[in-house]
Amino acid sequence: MTTSRSEAARPSRQTPTLIPDRDCPLCPRLVAFREANRAREPLWHNAPVAPFGDIRARLLIVGLAPGMQGANRTGRPFTGDYAGDLLYATLLEYGFAKGTYQARPDDGLTLVDCRIANAVHCVPPQNKPLPVEITTCRQFLIANLETMPKLRAIVALGRIAHDSVLKPLKLKASQAPFGHGAVHQAGAFRLYDSYHCSRYNTNTGVLTPDMFRSVFAKVKADLD
């Protein structure tokens, strides 16, 4: 079978980029912070953190950004800091993970019907990304949403994660206000809100383990 010149010249459909390059130049402030971290801690990951879990999962958890001592150090989302202790214990309890979480990427823990990504892929100074950085990095979150063929449920950990998924879900803020335990319908998808499982939120009582578990209990019941 022959191929015409016009067919040969036609570009093939490319797979969306799911994660920034290791030396992504898009956010100058984060680039400078990354380079400083590499100089200080050369054995750390110190690069954009890839999503964790099967792309065919029905559940996507969206966090804020890698923690300095957590994912920025280990290279796996929510691995190595307190937020991961609570998150992975909860995922294990509700069957969204199996194995033993030992706060390192080679602990053998695997996710079950679940994937974890961040709104911002690089660690920001003081754990506070700027609005322009959130907007710039949203293209990678959108790519992850678009390439999950079985996606049905999204858990947003905190307001920034919540706001980051509204646009790709074609929801207005007035239609889906953030609130812990809130559930928003977006076509075939459901968006579940939770306060972020940070040490600050749990230490101040903004989020208790029971409050956090209740969100995933609801997700589990809806998916089953």
C-alpha cells in the first residue's frame, strides 16, 4: 500500500505531556528555587514530581505542590512528610492502596484504582505557589485528566487544588464553591473537596483524621 505525499506530511497525534521536563523553564521563581535546592541537597529529587498511580484509575487525587522535605526530596507525591502519613494510611484503609507505606519511593506501596497528581509540579518557596505559577502548570494537570480513560472521581486537597480543576471540568466557582466534604457533579465526573492533609491543618484541628476518612468513605461508596 502506497502513502501519498500529503498523508506522509500529516503530523501524527501526539500524546499530551503529563509532567514538565526535569529542567522546566516555565516559572522563573521556581527554577531559581530548584537550582538553589540542587546546590544545597544534590542527592534529593529537586525536579518536577510525576503523578503516582495507574493512568487507568477511576480516582484522581489532586494536591497542591511537592513538599520540600516530602516529594521534592523523594520524587513521589506525598512521600516523606506528615501529609503523606495521613493520606496513605487513609488510602490503605479504604482499599485505594496496598502494601506498606514507609515514606520512601522504594517501599513497594502501590495504588489501587487511584492516581495522585499536584496542581503545581515543582516545590514552591514556603509551600506557596503564585497564581501565575498555578495557571502555568495547569496544562499538565489538564493533560492528566484528559488521558485517564476511566476517570470518575476527583478528590481536591485544599482550595488551590479545587480551583485548579474547575476550569478543565468546565465548572464556575459559583457553581462549585469549595467546602470540606462538598461534592460537585461535572458531567460524568464528581469532584470531592477536602481540606489539605497538612500538619498545620491537623495540628490546629481544621482537619481531623475522621473528617479526612469521611471524604474517602464517600468516594469508595460512590465508586462501588
